Amino acid sequence: MSRPVAMRTCVGCGERAPQADLLRFTAGPAGLRPDAVRRAPGRGAYLHRAPACWAAFARRRGPVRSLRLTPGHPERERLLAQLGAAPEISR
């Protein structure tokens, strides 16, 4: 019997997708951080690998409900730079 597929919502575009198709990042004391292994502690949120979703996330001004906080624009840009620089994450 097959296991159910975990579905998550992209915080960039708002579409639901299988968890394996999305990039996870967490919010902790050090700010927003990519989570390549999907096991880091802290509140997590997900983004598609598509540049359009990254841009939509960077433009947002409101809170990210899944993180229970409102990251500022510089913090969002810093996360996107980290995601883009990590080859194992941005594939």
C-alpha cells in the first residue's frame, strides 16, 4: 500500500504541491535559514524552486502565517540569496 503524499503550500504563489517539490526554510533566532534536509528546528515554510515564486515572496509585505512572524524585506532578500547560492537546494 502506498503512503499518502504530504502536501504543502508555497508562500510565494499560494499553490499546494507535494512536499518533495518545494524548498523548506525555517525561522529561528538567527533569522530565516534554508533547510536542505527538512529537519531543522523552528517554524518552517515552503517555496517552489521557480524564480517567480521567489520574487513573489520577496515582494510580500505581510506576515507569513506558517512562520508566525513578519520577516522584513532585507531578511527575505538574504534568504533568497542563500537559496540561490546553494547548489543542492536550488536544483
